[in-house]
Amino acid sequence: MTRLRAPHHTPPTGRRDHGKREDGQRGSAAIEAAIVVPAFGLLVALVVLGGRVTLAHQIVQSAAADAARSASLERAPAAAADAATAAARLTLDGQHPECTAATVNVTPTSLDGPPGTDATVTVTVTCDVTLSDLTFIPGVPGTRTVSATMTSPVDRWTAR
């Protein structure tokens, strides 16, 4: 005995076939991609920009700390300035920040005074970070100036 089968009919569930689109939906994936891909690229570029500036700031802080410490070991203001500049350059060259220009300013206070007096050395390191390869981001300048200032005490009982 053969059974007759009814034609296969699925009840309407509100779902469509995944492989087919209605005429009003054609090309919507391309439009979505045209909106999302540039936005994602801009987000990645902003992360790179923030990372570059933050890393340069950390390197400049480290260079200022090294320079202040080196300067505090010297006993004459000119020697302190030379030692600070050399230490800052060594740190900056070793860390390779994207600097177009770096300056080191040394301010010794009572460094050439008699032993027993308080003395400090303050060093400010300034670096112009290169951002020229990220100029496709709206509002990004070609460089950004990052600076850090550190102060180191001088041993008060060391002969000066």
C-alpha cells in the first residue's frame, strides 16, 4: 500500500532563507562595510597615535630622571649641565622615540655652594614627537611636544 504524501510545506515563522535576499536588501552588506571599515581604521590609527605619544612621554620622563641624577653627581654647574645633557641623549638614543628635536635644560640650585648647604638640580627634557605619518587622521598635527621635568637632590656633605 502506498501512502500519498502531502507537499512539503513549512509554516511561516518570519525567518527567511539565509542565502536569499529580498530585492530591498541587495547591496546592504557593501554599504555596511563601507561605513564600518573606515571607522575601524580610524580607531586603530587613534590607538597608534595615543600609544606613540604615551611611549614618547615615558621615554622623556626616564631621560629627565637619568639626566637629573647624573647632574646631581657633579660639583660644578657647567659639569652638571654637560653630564645631564649626555645622560639625556644616551637615554633618548637608546630608547628611540620618534623625536625630531630634543632639548635639555639644566637648572642647578646652590650647586657651587659650600658643603652642608642644600642643593638640587632640576632638568627639563623636551621632545617633539613625529606624527607626520598619521596626518590622515583629522586634526592631527605633524608633531607634538612632550616634556618632563625632574629634580634630584645633591648630597649635602660631598665636597663641591
